[in-house]
Amino acid sequence: MRNILKYILILLVMVVVASCGNRNVIFDESMIINNASWNNDDLPYFDVKVEDTLSTYAFYLNIRHLENYRYSNFYMFLHSTFPNGNQTHDTIECILAYADGRWVGDGSGSMRASKILLNDNLRFPLKGSYHFEIEQAMREDILEGITDIGICFEKVEN
């Protein structure tokens, strides 16, 4: 049974990745949260190599959660490190359920996936490697119910 669940999770991750799949995608990665229990000391991170500083990008958060996730939203701290070492820290709220309790994301069974637009007009100021860390900010040492977290950058056609 555990192996079947593992294969289902891998398949769902592939579906999430495919949802961001077109030729304008410069980066799309997700990390699995072990046992759907996110310790606030664990910071999933993503390194994005940027060559084009003239184009505009849409920046998305990909999040998957179980239907028994007990909140209608998700707060996170996004820590960004630029190629020159400068850093920014942002607090972001993501809405995962409508006011009537229906989940915003797509899915079936006990799993929901959301692709949340964080910025539709992002320009990278420098060429090089950007480092992004996502810290869950839900005021719980261990947040239950989040299974995957990731980011996606798509070049915007003008």
C-alpha cells in the first residue's frame, strides 16, 4: 500500500510540473514535503540560473496539499538571494480555499494542487544564479497537510 501511495505522489508531482509546461518556462521545480509534515526549520530551496534580464516573467508558487489541510490559506516567507549577494525577504499569503469552503486548486481524491500567481511582471535585474528559499509561516512548528512546494517562472510574451 505504501508503494502505491508513493507512485501516486510521484505521478501527481509530474502532473503539477506538466501544468507549467510550455516553451516559455525557464524554471519549474517542486520539492516533496516528507510525510506531509513541514517542520518550520526545513526551508525548501531553488536555484534559478538567469541569463535574460530584458524579458518579463510570471512568477508562480506551486503548492499541493491534502484535503484535510486545516486552513483555508497558507502564509510563507520567501527569502531571495541575488547573484551579487543582496537579499530580500517577503511575507506572502496564498488563498487555498474559497469563502464557502471549496478548495481553489485542482485535484481528485484527497489531493489538491494550486498554481498561484505571485508576480506577473517580474524582471530579473542581474544575470546569474538566484537562490529562493520558502519558509512556512503558519505559526506551527510542524505544519500538517502540505505535500509539495515549488516555484515556476514563465517568460511573458509581449
